Amino acid sequence: MRAQFVMSEIGVGLRRNLTMTFAVIISVALSLALFGGSLLMSEQVGRMKGFWYDKANVSIYLCNKQDAQEAGEAANSGGGGAGGVATCRKGAVTDEQKKQIESELKAMSLVKSVTYESADEAYKHYQEQYGHTALASSITPDQMQESFRVKLKNPEKYKVVTSAFAGRDGIHTVDDQRQAIDDLFRILNYLNMAAVGIMAIMLIVALLLIVNTVRVSAFSRRRETGIMRLVGASSFYIQVPFIMEAAVAGLIGALFACVMLVSGQYFVIDHGVGLRDKIQLIDFMGWGSVLAKLPYVLFIGLLMPSMAAFIALRKYLKV
């Protein structure tokens, strides 16, 4: 097969359908940029889960004198107490209860480490975080609760600790930080699903444009293809220029998509907006993750238009 002939036919086809080719390039670029973005979003969410779940602790807050007083007042008034306060009716936690709770925690196989925080330490940490607020001035150390901060080997099994210690004498509440961040990840997953849905729509639009472009190109060159049939040219020989036209348009669109992904990493994450420096609580992905997705984008950018063109030609390229 003469490569020069194929290349010239590709150029002719692209020039004849310039506006449709441009539409194909734009739609492929947008759909593949969303495809790459959804891959990066999924990896980012997984990365954040690993980062935050590893830092998430189960906190066991112990009853103090104020909790016991509130529980007693609630019981005398017939209210029965509310939430964790009702478990403090028998008074503030005792040293024996604290030792018992700590020993049981350390004996559990799923517990990685146990850290005790006194009321004074809790007050110090509270002042460091909220000392600038008006409420902080009214808080005293004796109002703060002692607690055990429990790090689990598998954070997903926090319910084991919750069920074992919630409602026991001397324990005010058992709080799992993982529950607080699950809502965030649920929202991120919904956003990722929305991006995948938009990507699917854009891919369908791109495929339809490719099919129509190939159809118009085949119709405009039906005379040439008829002559080639008469002189004995094979179907593959006739189809290659049309398939290559679609592949070239798809590759250009994929390159634009790669530029969008790289630009997003550079201008939004690392520089420009600089989210990496402004939001240090999030472990953003590096360049390795972005560059690893580019070959997938380029591969799909070549494969998708080629397959669409091949299928379209089986129907419309008949002489």
C-alpha cells in the first residue's frame, strides 16, 4: 500500500469536512479530559481515604463531675438524661474504671495503640484550636473530659469498639472520627459519578460525530471509491484513509485532553491557584499519577474513533 496515497487521502478528507472534524476534536478532547479527570478523582478519593482513615481515631470520652451533676439533675427532673450524659449518673469516672477501660482496649486485637488525654491536656488542645473564639473564655479545665484516643489497625471496624464500650459506667460517649469524614467522601464519590456520567454523554456525542463525519466523507468520495473498486482495490485499502482520518482527529483531541489534565495539575494544584499549599489537609496527587493516566487517554483517543469509523464504513462504504 502506498503510504503517500493514504496520507494524501487523509488530508483531503480532513479538509473537506473541516467543521465536523473540528467538532470531533473538541468533543473527543472534552470527553477524554473528563475521562482522565474521573480516573484522577477516583485515585484522589482513595488516597484521601487512606490518609484520613489512618489518622481517624475512636475517642472514648469519660464522665467528669459536671457530667455527673447534669445526669443527676436530669434524673431528678424525670428527663432521664440525654445522649451520653445519662451514663454518668453514678458519678465521674474513677481511677479503677479508667484502668479497666485501658486494659480492655489494649487487649483487643484490632487496637493498634491507645493514648490517654487528661482534662488539662484536653483544655490545652481546645485553647490552641478555639482560643480565639468568644466561647473559649468561658471554658475551664474542669469542664473538659478525659478521654482515650484509640487507633485501630482497620478503621472500618470501629463499631466493635463502639459496641463494647458505649453505655458503660464512667463513659460519656464513644465518638468515631471516621463517621464524620464518611459524609465528605460520599459527596466526593457522587461528584465523581456525575463526572463519569457527563463523560459518558460526551463520548456518545463524540462517537455520533465521528460516525457522521465518516459517513459524509464516504458519501463525498463515493465516485473515487467506486473507481477503486472497479480497478480491484480491496475493501481494507479503501477503508484505511477513512479510519486514519478519524484516528488523527481522535489523537488530536486526546492531545488536547492531555494538555488540559497537565494544565489542571500545574495551574490548579501546584501553581496558580496553588491548592496544594492552600489546603494542606488534603494529600494531593503528584505528577506521577497524572502522567500515568496520559497513555490511557491517548490510547482511547486512537482506538475509539478508529472503531467507530470501522463500524460506520461497514454500513456506508458500499459500491
